[in-house]
Amino acid sequence: MSFSEREVERYARHLVLREIGGQGQQALARASVAIVGAGGLGAPAALYLAAAGVGRLKLIDPDVVELSNLQRQVLFETADVGVAKVEAAARRLTALNPHVEIDAVSARLDGSNATNLLAGCDFVLDGTDEFATRYAVGAACVAAGVPLVSGAIGRWTGQVGVFAGRPCYRCLVPEIPPDAETCSVVGVVGALAGVIGAMMALEAIKLIAHAGEPLAGRLLIYDALAAETRTVTLAADPDCPVCGPKASRE
């Protein structure tokens, strides 16, 4: 794969990085990445992956743009209110980088369609705020052997982790927390979505380009109020119904 002079200029800052260079940029151009949820986390992640030159981005989201989204979902503008998120996102991302193929899917991912919706994707980013969707994404990624970058935010705290085999997302969250709340209930500072969404994109770029050490098997937790981060190591659940020995019988 060769790049045009305009593409060389576009990706110049990547091409001079020892950890990416020409080989890594070619890997980015060949990659197919699914982003489940074009909201607070998916929006900045999509922008940075498109800017980075990922060859194909598949955006999966069933919602339309609402005015309350604009506080943190930086893919959209006021004129997009009422428009399907994936449609508005596709326009913006194509304007940013016409070399990226955008596959816009206005659908709700669940256990019945996750495998089909994620088929053909090399990497998956999950920025949704519903545990049922997260479980469906995680299980489909384990079944397909596809690395998953998962992010979450609430109030002033965010987290991002990479799941590639074991442990999987279900090992981290075995059951839906009884006190689970969404950002619409507890609130969230808008810029936090940008921080965690950008981290998700960065982890995806590292995975694709084989650069550095991804957060595989680890979870990075960011406390924005204290301006502190900590990273914890995750353990595989021996009884996990998704990646454990009983998975095939579940």
C-alpha cells in the first residue's frame, strides 16, 4: 500500500514517529474499526481515528442528535439536532478525512445482532452507557477473537480498558450493578468525554500499529476532580460465562 503526496503530508506527524512510521500508518489504513455508540465517548474517538487514517470506521448507534448531547458530543452541531447520529457523524468524518470509508448503521446493537453488526471488523470500541449493550459487545468480541476497547464516564470519573481474550468485559462486571445510573441521571462534565474518548482512540491506534503497551488486562481510572489516574490489573473470572471454561455450555 502506498500513499499519495497529499496523504504523506496529512499523516506526516505519524510517519516520523518511530513507533508508527510507514508500516504503522499502512496498518491503520488497512484496519476496520467498529465504534458502538456515537455519543460522548464515540464522538471524540471517531474524530481521532478518522484523523489518524483508519481505513474503515463502522458507526453503530440508533439515536438522533438531541440538544442536550451538544454539551459533550463534539461530532455534532446545533443544525444536526433531530438528525440520525450516524448520518451526521458520517458527514463530519468524511469532511475531516475523505480517505476513510464510513459505514453508518442506525441500529441498536443487542445480543441478537451483535455478531452480524461487528462481522468483518478488526477492532471494536464500546462507548455505550447500557450494560446490556456492553455485555452483547463483549461477548461478540470474545467469540470473534477481536480486541475490545471499552470506556465509561460518569460525573467527574472515567475509565478505559482493553479486553483481548481473557479477562473479558464480563470478568470486570459479572452482573449489572443494582445501583447503575446513566449520565442523564447523575450528570457528567462534558470535557471528560473528550479525555476518555481520546484515550480509547489512542489505545486503538496502539493496538493497530503495535505501538507500546496497550491496556490489555488493565483498567485505567481517571479522577478529573483530583487530576489523578491509577491503573489496576484485571483478573480473569474462572466462572465467567463468556470467556471461562463453561462458556461453550452457556
